[in-house]
Amino acid sequence: MTSPTGPITGSIVALVTPMHEDGSVDYPTLRKLIDWHIAEGTDCIGVVGTTGESPTVNVEEHCEIIRVSVEQAAKRVPIMAGCGANSTAEAIELAKFARGVGADCQLQVVPYYNKPTQEGQYRHFKAIAEAVGDLPTVLYNVPGRSVADMAHDTVLRLAEVPGIVGIKEATGNIERAQWLIRDVPKGFAIYSGDDPTAVALMLCGGQGNISVSANVAPRLMHELCVAAIAGDVKRAMEIQFKLMPLHKNLFVEANPIPVKWAMKRLGLCGGAMRLPMTELSAASEPVVEAALRASGLL
């Protein structure tokens, strides 16, 4: 669901990075997941973000995951390449690589740990857009993980920078999302990065959802996004009520721990992760299992 002149819309999966038991990246399964998502109606595939365990893959692996994903998608759907870093120079290098292998856009998270000011954030993203302006940039605000929060006025400043085309708004605060939707220039996309509140953001005028739940329920998430973007409240909420247990309990432990377990349970990929991420606790397994059953996936 994209057009030559408009932003990507619909369900954008925040794809896991499948790994072998020894922790190495499982590229054959990555290719299979991309094919499956395309068959299930996923509108865009986001790789090497939070859910893709970007903090624990090295730079070479990070680049190879992007390359393989672009190659496998073969322009059937857009690839949104996670290129974020808390070093501006590193973020630019990742973005240049993604551009070189044919990614369709880049996701750039607010720099984490070093806590930049609003001016620092503005200059960081502006520098990336100026260096790699022909690879559209989607900003990513997730203060629950990055600690630094991108203020409304900073988003509006950045929305005027050529090459910056949207934001993944992952605070879950619908009032904030409404102000953004109200105030950003025409053509600047607002995506949800919070599954529980994504339907509300899209019904308010947002363009889509960058989703963890889509890893296990891609067709339902695609249908939810189509309905919500079209303003079909009844249909959107029918699907939302079905998916609510999933939205909630895929975060019963830190993402992507529960979703990796869920994918293993569904036979989609192995459940292996790299330290410091650990396997889902025994106490949480029946919670995630129940969510899969409640959503009709088992």
C-alpha cells in the first residue's frame, strides 16, 4: 500500500531477526519470513529495529540483514531499514549502506543513552537527512527505551527538513499523536509504534502501524490497518478486540522475548536470542500461549 507520490501506509511489521541456537543469524529463515509476510498481506517490512535485536547484532550482521531483506523482498513490498545509532556518524554510515543495497526508507531512532537535547536531536536527524537525503527518513520516538523524548516542536522542525517523511510515534499517548496529526505538514506520515493504541492513532488520521503483533498475526494486522485508515470503525474494532490479548501479552517481558517465543510456538522460527536477552520465563509461557489462542492463532 504505497504510491509513487505518497508515504507508505498500512501494516509495517517490526520483523524479528531469526537466529540459530548458537546465536548466529538464520538467513534462510529470514528469507522465508519475508516471503510469508508478503503472502499474508504485510504492507512494508521493517528490519533491524528494536524487535530485530539491533543492539546485539554487529555492524557487519546489521548490514547483511538489510541486504538480504532487500534482496528477498525484490521490490514486492518496501523495506524500512533500521539505521539508528547514538552516534550520528554511525547512523549515516548505516543509512548509506541501506541506500546502496536498495532499501526504500530508513528508520532513525532518537539517540539512546547519551540523552541529547532537543537541539542535539534536531541536528542529528538533519545531518542524516542531508547526508543521505535520497533515502527517506522516518523518525522514531520511543522514550521508554531511548530515555530522551522528542518534543512536539522538534518533530515539527524536522518535518520541514527535506528527506524526513514521517515518524514512528511509540509513546502510546494518543493526545500527543493527535497534536502531531493536526500540526504536521501535509504528506508527513504519522505511524504508531504501540500496538495497543495503534487503532486509535490510525482512526485519528495516522498512516499505519509499525507492529510487533504483526510478526505472528500479519493478515489480521493488515486488515486492521486497512479498516482503520479507511475510517471503518466497526471493522477495525472487531479486529482490535480479537488482537488485544496479543498486543498486551507480547510485552509481558521485554520485547522481543515474548514474540520470539510465540513465533517458535507457531513454528515460524526458532526462539534463540543473544544475551543480555534471555528466553521467556516459565511463568510467562502460559500467558503468551493464552494470548495466541484468544487471538485465534492456535
